[in-house]
Amino acid sequence: MDNEQIAFNIIMYAGNARAKAYDAVAEAKKGDFNGAYSLIKESGDEIIKAHNIQNSIITREANGDHFEITLLMVHAEDHLMSAISAKDYASEMIELYKRLNEKW
């Protein structure tokens, strides 16, 4: 896989993860906590896919195979970090919705 394809795969998995995290919050808002937890897990699975690609790049670099850092790769890394943050915040929001739901 060439460097450009690697970056696009990270962007794809990160985008999927972020979308699933937002969908999870929407499910929690409706009171469907099983659906929310399922979507958060799917979000985490997508993050793992992106992270595995990232780790392969790091391993290549550590083994002496220089990886050219381009603006596209920086953009991909931004997407991954954004997805991780979205998942973390979504998880917290789900718990807040669950607590509110239990009180009412």
C-alpha cells in the first residue's frame, strides 16, 4: 500500500469512528442505551483499525524504512485524533443521558 492510500485508509476509519460516536449519542438521547453502547463499540473498532495502520507506519520507521510525512498524512492523523476525542466525549454523554433517564 502506498503512502497516499495509507493516509486515506486512516481518514476513512477515523471518519467511520466519529460518525458512529455521534450516532451513539443520538441513540442515547432517544433512550436506546443498548444501541448507543453497540455503536460506541463499533466506533472503537474503527479506531483500532486506524490505529493499527498508524502502528504499522511507526514500526516501519523504527525499522529504518523512512516514511515521508506529507500534509495528507498530517490531515489523516488529525482525523484520527478527532475521532478518538469524539468517541471519548460520546461515551461520557451516553452516561449522562443514562443517568438523566434513570432519574426521570
